[in-house]
Amino acid sequence: MAQDFTPERDASLGLVFRLNFLWAQTDYASLEGNYDKWNNILDRIYCNLLYKEEIEVEEEGGKIIKVKLSTKDVRVYAFLSKNIHIAKRNFMKANKKNKGITRSRWYHSIQKKDIWLRKLMQTLKLYLKENIRTPGSAMFGGFGRRGN
């Protein structure tokens, strides 16, 4: 039985494959303790999740003066990213005695961003279903399958 594909379905599958690949990379980076790499990959995931969001373009006299994304998710992302930057800076400045605690704070600030992005994926219905009858149907959230 042949699957009929549509541009929407193809785009959705491409997005899911990209996201799965990026999430696998975050696991390795976090386990290796490579916090910069972990954070950078999370930024790539974020970009993939917000590709449908409206972009506000402010013009004055025919010239573009401001471009911004306008959702609550953008504000949450900015807040988490700022906290990661502060935690990293504090780690870099810390004396030997405080390196452990500042590294832990840096880790936990990235972890919050990681968890938030996973929850955002769940909200956008881009995460695997938690309760599913067959493992094959669980892949890609049961995308395109009946009886889930």
C-alpha cells in the first residue's frame, strides 16, 4: 500500500527528522559537559519550532527599522537565554572555590531551557505520544496513522 505524500506532510516529516536529530545531539553535548554546544543546539531547535510564527516588521519612510517575533515564547526564550549567559559569565569569573556551584548553576539554567523546549514541542504536538498501543505508531506522534 503506497503512502500518498503532500507538501504539508513532507514538510512535517522533514521537521520531525531535523528535530529528532538535534535532540540526539543535545543529549551527547549535555552528557559530555559541553554546555556551549548544548545551548547552541537548543537554539537551533528553538528556530525550528518557531518557523511558523509571525514576524512583525516596523517600517518608517519605506525603510525597515525593526524586525521582531511577537509571541510569549520569544520572551520566555530571551529570559532563559539571558540567564544562561549570566550563569556562564559567573562561572568564567568564579574563583576556584566557587567553580563547582557556578558550574552547577550554568548547567541548571541550560537544563531549564531544554525542558521548556521539550514542553513547547509537546504543546505544538511535535513530540512522541506518551501513551500508544504500538511502538511503530509512537514514532513521530503517530503522524498519518489511523487508530491511535
